[in-house]
Amino acid sequence: MRLLLVRHAETPANVDFLLDTTVPGPGLTALGEQQAARLPAALADEDIEAVYASTMLRTQLTAAPLAAARGLRVTVRDGIREVSAGELELLPGESEQGLRYMRTVFAWAAGDTGLRMPGGESGAEVLARYDAVVAEAADREAGTVALVSHGAAIRLWTAARADNVDVPFATAHRLANTGVVILEGSPTDGWKALTWAGATVAPAGESGPTGRALEETG
């Protein structure tokens, strides 16, 4: 199975660098609408057979043009929504307290899944809900599935589940709006990241550190 994890298009909270994780959340900015409109062309070479989005409005608005271009219905699932910020909600992401959010996310990716976001979820809870949607998508036996999700959730799940992406790589590589991580595999056999925002990802144990970008492809 080929799995495309797509970050949603730009929102007002992205512009203001705020942690905004409540459901349904804001819609898209004017630029975000343009980004969503360009997504079908950006993924034109992908034979997408199913499109998923989270319960947050921004992913559904991002997924809509892609699904329409392929004649598909968007499947909405809560499991791939953003990691809840809990008590950190609406804090500036670059503030000292805001930075605790991503430190907690990457601690989960490193294996400390019992740790809980202040007033929010544990890593085990977030990964379990995300895993459930990926498993559902795999059960459809589609060759390629697009999951329109969220930056922190995508980086967490990929670092935790892909054999060739480690925490330092996911920490160092932010995912821009409508950025895509492409993986191949299955819930039973495991996952390998092929590209991260257009850069080819090295197989584990080859050409240096795990998750090292080998070449820029676009």
C-alpha cells in the first residue's frame, strides 16, 4: 500500500503561529484555498483510490478539491486529527510553553508514549487512534490512499512507525502546508518512508543516518 500523509493548507492560526487544535477549528486563509486548489495537480502522478480527512474543518477543505478531481468521497475520521494541545491551546507555538507541545510529541515518538500532554492526550492514545484509521485504509485494499491530516500528528506517526525515519529527522524537518510524506508498506509488515516533502528518504542503514534526505525532487 502507498500511503500519502498530506498536511492541510494554511489557516489563520498558522499565520499567527498559534497552537490551534480544537474541533472543528478554523477554515483556510485565501492562500490556503489556493494551496488546496493546487493539490490535485501536485499529486497528479499518484493513483489515489481513497481520500481521508480529519474531523477538523481545515483538512476537509484541503481534501475536497483532491477528492473531487478523482471522483471520490472524502472519508472523515477523528483518528487523524491534530494532537490536542490541552492546556497549551492557543499559545504561541514559539513561546516557551508552546515549545513544550512539540517536545512532548517527539518524546512520544522516541517511545515515552505514557507521557501526557498537559491537560490532553497521551502518546499511546494519539498513536492508537491514528493507527486505527491507517488500518481501516489498508483494509480497503486500495493501492494508494491519501490521508489529509496535521503537521504534528504526521511527524509523530511517521517517526514512530516508519522504519527509516528517526526522531532527529522528524524534529529537524517541519512539514509546510500541503506538504506530503509518502510511505509504502502495511500495518502488519511495517512502513518505509519514500519521500518527505519532495526529498527522497534513505533506507534505514544506507547512506548515513536514518531518514537522511538524499536528493531534492521538487
